[in-house]
Amino acid sequence: MIADGGDALAHLATLRDQDNCSVRSPAVDEITLLVCPVVIGQGTRLFPDTGPDAALDLVDSRSTPKGVTIQVYRPTGRPQYETATPTPST
């Protein structure tokens, strides 16, 4: 929450662009995402294309009567990736 009532997106962009800001940072213990049902065509990415990956655990999810979904995540360390292998046809 931004205490001074400033622009939330500008504040997030400032945090995102800091070299020491990462989802895997010990300073980040929870991430709350609000998704609004609006199509805007394009926009600014919340997270950069490059950088460290982080596994997130969904701890809460709910929606408002207007269709806004609220998801709360907690970082759980490095993600574990699976390798896809084709299933042989019979």
C-alpha cells in the first residue's frame, strides 16, 4: 500500500527497476496481485524478461462482485522445472 496516495504503478516500476529488488529478496515475504477484467491491448510488464526465477505458492484467492480477482502469493525459493517427454502412441 502506498501511504502517500501516490501512483501505485509508478511506485511499483521504481521498485522493479532497483537492482536489489527481486521476488526472491528476503525483503519480499508476500505478493498480492489484483487483476481487473479490462482489456487494454498492451502495457508495461510487471516483471522483467530476464532475471532470477522464483517459485510462488498461492496462499489466498478471491474475487470481488465487480470481477476483480485478488491472489496472494508467497515466494518459496527456486522453481523446480519438469522436462516434458512425449508419450509414445500405441
